[in-house]
Amino acid sequence: LSAPVRRVAASTTTVTLSSPNFHRAGFIIHNDSTDILWIKFGPNASSTDFSYRLNPQSSLEHRHGKVYRGIVTGVWAGTTGAAQVTELL
């Protein structure tokens, strides 16, 4: 099992947090920002179309049960900080 970490800069337009990966065993996303991060399991995350809402300095762990292996996108309420994305492979 490997766990590469990638830093994704905060953006008020949709960004890819994790590309589709058939071999993904899970992922952890930490909102290392002072702004809310909306995460979507799919394309085009927005503040009204999302799967998870992460407050500043909060984390989402997705590694139990059925693991989503498609694209994961996000968008922030502002542009301060980043997300730390760990993909479990």
C-alpha cells in the first residue's frame, strides 16, 4: 500500500482533487484552509452540488466499504490555503 500526498491550492472555481483511479483503496482529504471546501464525488463541485462540506481544518476519510474510484472535485468559498489529498493505493 502506498499513500502519495498532493497539495491542491484553494480555488473558487472547480478543481480536481483526485483523478479517476481503478486501483484506489481510499483517500483522505484535509481542508488546510480558512475557507469551507465543498467536495463532490464527480465533476463540477459547487456550493449547491456537492457530496461533502468540509469546514476549515477538517478532514474526510474515505476508505471503508465501497470505495469511490472516479473523479473527485472541490471548490472553496475563498482562495486561502489548500487541500492535502492522500490517495491510498
